Amino acid sequence: MFTFKKAEELAKTWVKLATNDSCEISQIDDKPYGWIFHYQSKNYNPDDDKTHLEGNCPIIVDRVDGEIRGTGTAHALEHYLREYEATLPAARLQMTPERHDGVKKYK
């Protein structure tokens, strides 16, 4: 089983490699089966739309096996989470989420 700290390390490494170190984790959501890591450009300024990264999709890090799964951008995040959750055994959806420290960089 993966701890939050280990999942966070995986997510940070994935974001760094996938974006050529141009992005960082901006928000984390707890789920019974793991965590959803959102990321945004390191240069993002909420007051400047030109700095908003387009086409990035949150990633899921599974707490049981550490699998990293990208979501998508064509639909709302909830759509991709429902698809992912449909592949999991029912017991995995009943696990108590391991809470993180409340990272939410942008509102």
C-alpha cells in the first residue's frame, strides 16, 4: 500500500518529467482509492489568463499499487473518475481516504 507521501513523490516526478519541469502540483483531492493530483504551470498567475496551462489533465495515483492514470480534458473530471471507479472492486471504494495536508495552491 502506498502512503500519501510516496504518492506525492510519484506525482511530482511524473509532472516534472511530463511537462519538462514547467509545471507543479496545484491541488490534491483525496479519494478512497488514492489521490487526484492537479497541476498547473509554474508561471501561472490567476489574474492573467495567458499564463493558464491548457490541455493538462489531473492524474490519479492509486494507493494500493501506485499506478498513475491520466484523466482527460474532453469531459469534466467527474466523468473520468466514474470511469476509473467502475474498474475497481467495490471494497476499494469503501476504503477510508488517507488525508493530505490541504494543498490547494489556487482558488
